[in-house]
Amino acid sequence: MKSISKIPRGVRYFYGEEVKKRRYVERLILSVFEGWSYEEIILPIFDYHSLFALGIGQDKAEHTYRFLDSDGELLALRPDLTSLVARTVATRFATSNRPIRLCYNGEVFRYKEAQEQRPHDFHQLGLEHIGNDRLEADLEVLLVAIEALSALGLSDFIITLGHVNFFNGIVEYLGLNQHLIEEFRLLVDSKNQSKLSYFLGEKLPKTQAKELCELFRNTGGSAFLEKAKNFATYNQTLTNALADLTGIFEIAQSLDITKYLTIDLGDVNGLDYYTAMTFKIYVDKVGAAIASGGRYDSLLKNFGVEDPAVGFQISLDLIANIIEKPTNSIIEKKHLSASQNLVEMFQQAKELRKNNTQIEIVDQII
């Protein structure tokens, strides 16, 4: 038997100020979600393994904590929350009016042997906007994310805005087979300029290959998007993708939020899940995205409903590490002595708590 002082790999404990920060972030973000009419849903911590395979794919579902129930059914701790939301919408909300706005708050669990020393549980706050395939739904979730982060006192964050179908449109134009698609994806995602230039140089005229390499490597705003439009005539897939991004960016300019946005057409890692607009949010001094999301119009078909959807998730773990210590909502703290008359002491405690005073009962007041 292992020592009770030994903590399993990937497990974390939080206490004191860490807990206060996390609860503060949870309360504030959920209040923003509620302000935009997103209703919180509490989801089961485990479900059938096959459910998650439908949601995130069989390969990713293999990196779950799995176990058998008494009936021999294979269950898994939830590796994501969107799959559970999708199943809920397909069953309990099947006849409800669209759009449906749901939000959630909780841990997900993933295991990767190659990363045994990293946490295996991740706390997410997120939302799903289901049943609206129009531009306003995409903009709504972006605005909710901006408001949530701004409410936490963050102002230096950047939202990298991309679109699955820019990459897919180029693939379609080049006529790549599956093997070459994966090679192309890796080259774009790694931003390996020399190898990507060579790859495209074999398939496109020199000027076009160079311009496309620059689009995949760099990021930018309106001027950058105008350069990308040089490829819009290649096929309808590219035309539609760039029209989507243009529509979002034009409205963002009118709303004065373009200071948070940059176009990144080279972020193509893990795009199988998404079908259109995607985004990630970054802040200084954090090496990973603190939030990510996008449109995933095909996912709910796996659960028997034909609903478009867009959403995002925010990492509580990363956010709690970068925000300032929250202002204590408790005005003052009072010590009460247990050595005095207990009835009088507890009567006093009750009165102090009515005024939101923090109390601590001690053996005696020094």
C-alpha cells in the first residue's frame, strides 16, 4: 500500500487564497454568461465512453479514465463538456425553441502517458450557442468572451481569429490526397517557412506560393484580410470563408473591439472538430491559449439533431494564475472567544454575520 502522503500523478489540491481566486473567477464569469441569457447546466462527471467517442472522436476518447460499471458497460470520466451538452440538447431540448444558450463550469479529465507529470484534470468555464448559423451568433460569443475577460481586469489579451475553410479551400484548390493534407497541415501549423515554401512551390506559381506562405505565417488586421482575398476566387469554399471573416471584422470595427482581434489563417491544429470560424485567446506571459472556441455545425448530427452551434471554453486554471488578487467582499473580521458564555457568543456571532462581518471563534482573544 502506498503512503497516504503520496499524491497520484496529475492530481492537484487547492486551498486558501488559491481557492478564493478560483471562486471569484467562477462567480464573475458565470455572472457575465447569465447577463447574456446563458443558462447554467450541471453535467455528470462520468458517462458512457461511446458518448465521448461520438463527441471528440475515437482517438481522443482513448485518452480518458475508463472503468466498468456493475453491468459491464464501459464508462469514462468526462474528457470534455461539449459532448454532454450536445447529447442533452438532442434529448431534453429536442423540441425547444432555438437558439438554445447553455453554459457550464467544471473539471474535465484527460490522461496522456507522455505527459504524466502534467495535471490530468482541467477546469473549464464555457458556453454553447446552439441552433443559430448566422453571423450574429459568432459575434455574440466573441463579445461574451471579451466582456468576461475585461470584467476580470484583463486588457492585454489578443483573440486570434481563423477559419477552418481557408485551409480546406486551399486543400481543395491544390487537389491534395489525405497523406498530403496531413503533411500540409503540419507544415502550416509549425510555420516552417522554408519547407512550406518548397511544398507550395511545387504546386503553385512562385508569386502565389510566396503570398500564401506569408498568409499562413503572419497575422494581421484589415490589410492582412484584404491580401487573403486574393485567393477568394479560387473556389466557393475560400470565398465563403473570407466573407465570414470579413463580416465579423467589419462589425467588430463598428463595435470598437478590433484592438482585441487579429486574423491568423495558419492556426490549423485540431480543426477536424470545427466547421467555420475559430478563435483562441492569449495573454502575455502565458504560453498557452487561455480560451478557445469556434463554430462546429456538424457535431450535433452525431447525436441525432441537425443543429448548428458555436461556443468557447475558458481555462480557469490559467486565468486564476494571472489575475490580481480579488478584493475581499468581507468588510472586516472579528474574533470571538469561546471562553465566554456560549449563548452570548453565538448571539453576537449571528448579529455580526447579518452585517457580513467575517468571524472566527478562538479559545481566547489575545
